[in-house]
Amino acid sequence: MPDRLQQAITVLQTRFGSAAPRPAAPPCAVRPSGIAEIDALTGIGGWPVGRLSLLAGPRGCGKRTLAQRSLAAASREGPVAYVDFPSRLDPEFLSRVDARLDHLLVVRPKSLREGMASIRVLARAGVDLIGLDLPRARSVGLDAELPHLLHRIAEADCTLLLIHDAEADDAIRYYASLILSFERSAWVFSRDGDLQGLQVDAAVVKNRLAPPGHRQRWIVAYPLR
Amino acid sequence: MTHGKSRNPVICCVRTPHPSLLAAWRKTPAWRGRPLVLGGLAHERGSVLTVSPEARAQGVNEGMSLNQAQQFAPAAIFQPIDEEATARVRQSFLATLHRFTPDLADAPDPGCAFLRLDRLTLRWPDRAKLLAAITRTIDAAIGTAPALGVASSMFVSELAAKQATPGAPVVVEPDQARAYLARFPIETLPLDDDLREYLELLGVRTIGRLQTISRPAFRRQFGTRALDIYDLGMGTDRRRLQPLRPPVRIEASQPLEPPVDNTQALQFIARALAEQVSASLLSQGLGTRAVRIVLHQESAPVLAVAVRYAYPVTTAAELFDGIRPRLLRASISASLERITLRAGRLEPAYVRQPGLLIRRDGFRESIADAVARLQEEYGALVVQRAEVRPDAAPLPDHRILWKPA
């Protein structure tokens, strides 16, 4: 931003307070996702720290694979946790993508209340990234829990990735700072007809930190690694 | 305890017989006034740990073998040391002194402790009354009046206490310390064998004779390391002792008569005990991160339940918030005869920050503590770790080992 423009903004902020112009996207710390395409797609270089990011899409579109790749990348830097309601975490895949399993805590809650309490406690204790894999059925009570949860993760500078198979509730869509929608666009076959991978189209549906609307194509190669 | 540079410290050495001896006298008052040797029975192999003045008068000393001691004092009573009773006496001795001042230092001799008195002048302007109060209080606590020595250094005060008798303290003023030391033999100083031999060869047999040597001359002859000995002989003690911090134990207990089998009543009593624990914590400016609930059951084993807190809590409401769900979930199988709440992991409570000026409240719980707290709350399997076994059969149940974190 040019100095003269910055000067003019400062003058206006001094005179008119919060009504004055401000940057549309305030600076936000980020945590790399582990996949360069996704980092570029978010517009800020990774997952926003202290905020909720939603990975949405139908089953088999690669969102959980992406979440686990991000978990693996973050586990190499510090402690991470995965709240696994549907029990779909694959530690073998994580070990193949060089995750540090000794840094990974897997929470298997019996109820939403337990899961939310675990996230609050672990975020406060200093876990860097928490993946929240919600059950497919609508989670009753999540609307009321989310504001407290977001307050705590913002305080603790923790990144929260929410993975949801079904259409996300309005409350989740409202509180999320970043929503990535995934869709399986095609299967990738080799010349001799063997299945080689999965082509995923990812779109930024909502972004409070950078302009939304970007799309990115990403190939999940088989075997997963 | 440190020796202040800007002002003259006043140090009091409080000296009592060995705590093992006091414990034995407490247990059997008839042994007072009789020769008593502690360290083991007469026929056992071992050495004498401590002796009563009557046995010492017959030639028995610490460190000699029990057999040898029996030859010196055949009519003496030989007893082993009661470790627990000794620790209790020692604890009581130090705790009593700690009530006078926190400037209390432990001494290598278990019957000895040092107090710094110059910071008590506002409360005790008359030093004689203070010394009398110390004597009286120690006598009431452990059953023996101490000998007190007062001087400007620990070394001189310890010597003074050895010269003093119960009720008649020896006070050495700072300007008289050098003259006071002059009459003691040179062995009074903590000399090593070489230095003692050299000094004897030079004809230095008293501290007074040592004081006639100049410091530079002494350093030239014996080196800089021997200067500490020289300074002690001149009345300057540069030793620093760690201030004693007596362990704080905060607990509240309530016998239940008749035994209680009603959950509501139990909660009511637990809340009252939480109030007591909270009051104790508040009075000492402390917070607790863990409370242990001990439930004594009628004709059933004692049940202990642990409660952890994310940050040090002090108020009864916060304490009870953690205690109540544990009580309700505890597997109590019989009526309760007693309930005890014991506060553990005590920390200063004054650093609590309400979060107005900084984003956090100033406390951070370790991940291990957080996981332990979640597992206590929701069961061990709520937080798990995964381990991959590459050599196992290619079945998820075989290759991946899930275990509680």
C-alpha cells in the first residue's frame, strides 16, 4: 500500500474511528496445509490460525485426505489432535505421509459435548491444529457450542479444521472463516485402464481473509501418499 | 539466608539435642536422665548415631561402634532409631521456628537451625523477650528448651549456641566476635588434615593466634582457597544457606456420624469442606491444581478420587465444580464414615489474570495434564495414540495399535 494512501487512511481512522476505511482482509497468521495447490487456493497461504475452516463435500471427494495431509504437516511442527466421531482416521496413511504419530492425539468422544470439551481443553493446552471430523447426522447442540469453541481456539492460536460429509448447518457456515467445497470431477485412469487417481475440484465458497470464488483442480494419486 | 552487606545481620542459632534423642525421650519419658545410646541394640553391628549427655559423660561418642559403646557404658540403654518419630520431631521444631520468621535456614546438624532476627525488630523490639519466647515455644513444641547463640554470623552463633545452656543464651555483639573467637582452639574451624598439620607446625593452636597473621600472608602461605577458613577465624562467614520452605499441607476432613449413604448429604458436606480448603488456600495466597477426595467406607476399602484443574483454583465454588461430578460418579459401595479433601499441587494464586489486558488468563496447562484431566472426566479411551506396526498382518486391527494417551 502506498505511503500516501496509508497516511490518508490513518487520518480518516483518527477522525472517524471504526467507520473509517480498513483493510478488507486483516492480516492473519497461517499454517501450511501441506499441499501447495490448497495453500494457493486459500489466498493467504494456508489455514488461518485461531479460526474455523470448513472442508465440505460429499463422501469420496478427498476432503478427509486433505485434512490428514494437513494434520501430518502440522504434526511435524508440534502437537496436533484429531476428534474422530466417525472413526475414519487412518494412522497408516498418516505414517506414509511422514506424520509424527507421537505428536498426534486421537479423541474418540461418545457425545458431542465430550468432543467439544476435549477441543477446548486441548486447544488451551497448546495443541497447534485440531481436526474435527463430525458425524454425518446433524449434530444437535453444535450451534450453541460453536461460539465458545471459536473463542477458545482464537485465544489459544489453534487452527480448527472441520470436516463435514453432509450439507453443513447454517451455524457452521456462519462461524467458519474459510469454506472449501470439494467435488469429485473425474477418475484418472492410465492408458492401460488402471485407476490411477481421483480428480478433485476445490472451490472457495467463503473466505473472510481473502477474496473468495477461486477454484483449483487437484489430483489425489493412488495409492494414497 | 544471606548475610546482608548494607546492614549487620543478627543470626540466632537454635540448638537442641538430636531429634532422635528427643523422639526417644518422648516415647519413653523414663529414659530422661539415664545413659541412652541410639543407633542400634548393643549386640548389633553398627555405629552410634547419637547419645544422651549421661552416656557422653561415660565416654560414648557419635560414630563409635555399638560394641565399643557398650564397653564404655555397660549400663546404658541401647535403642535403634525411630525414623518416623525423628522426622516428626524435626518437622515440629522447624515449623515452630518458621512461625517466628520465614528467614529460617536448615543446618547440617539436625538439632540445629538458624534464624535471622534483625528483621524482627518492629515486632520484637526487646531481643531478650524474643529469645525467651523462642525458648518457651520450642520447649512447648518438642519438650526440650533449646540453647541459643546470637551473633552476626552463622559460624559464631553456632559456637555461641554450643556454649549456651537452655534459658541462658550467649549473645556475641558484632564488634566482639573476633575477641570471642580468639580463645577457641584452631580445631574449631573446619580444617582439612593438611591445613591443620601446617598450622600445628607453625605453632598456630588457637584462633587468636591465627588472627595475628595478616590476610595477605595467610593467602601467600596457604592459597586463596584457605582464605574462607581465615575469614571464619576473623568472624566473617560467607556461607549461604538455602532458606527453608516447610511443606504446606492443606486438607479438610469430616467424620460422618452416623455414616452417610445419601448423595445429597454427601454433596452438602463436601461443599462445606471445600469452603474450609478454600479458606486455608486464601489465607496463604495459594491455589490448587489437584484435589484428592478420600472416602472412608463402612466395611469396604477406602476410595480415593482425584480431581484436576486446568489452572490453580482457590474459591470454594471453583473447587466444588470439580469435586461434585467426581463424587456423583464415584463407585461408592457402602455408607461413608469419613470424607477428606486434600489440596495438592499448590501454586501462588496471585498471578491469576482475568483476561482483560491479555488474551489468555496467564495460565497454561501442559498437554499431559490436559489429557489426564480429559481421561479422568470421560474415561481412558477418550484420548488415544496410534501406533503403526509395519511388520504385522495387513489388517487394520493388526497393523494399528490404539492405546490410551
